[in-house]
Amino acid sequence: MAAKKAEKVKLSKDGNSIDFVASDSLPTSTKKFRQSPEIEGFYRFVYENDLRVESYEILGRIIIRRRIEREEQVRAARAAKKKGG
């Protein structure tokens, strides 16, 4: 089974990018998402290439950006509701 998982993540010849082989279905729960072969391959790639600090910073930026976007959408929806109602 380990050989099958190793096929999911491929490093480009120059080492600058990762090529993931996506599965056909998306996991429905957080637990299944974390255990999906793509995410497991990503974690393995980060660990094996000692990119933990960099990936933490990138994911932190993504989380903050998404939080801001979500808050803006909520504010816009509330403003539209006040105008219309």
C-alpha cells in the first residue's frame, strides 16, 4: 500500500514544483480530508523537504485572507439586507 501512496506525489525534474495525481472524489469530512492521499502526500513532501516553516507561513496567510474575505461578504450581505429590508 505504501508504494501506491508514493505514486501520488511526483517532484518535477528541476525540483521547483510538485505534480499531484488527484483522486476522483472529494472527501466529505475533515477527518477524511486529512487522510486523503493528496493531503498525506503534501504533508510528506513538506516534511521530507524541510519546508515546515515556509508551509506554516503560507497557510497562515491563506487563512487570514480567507477570513477577511468571509468577513467582507458577511458585511456586504448585512448591508444589502438593511437596504432592502
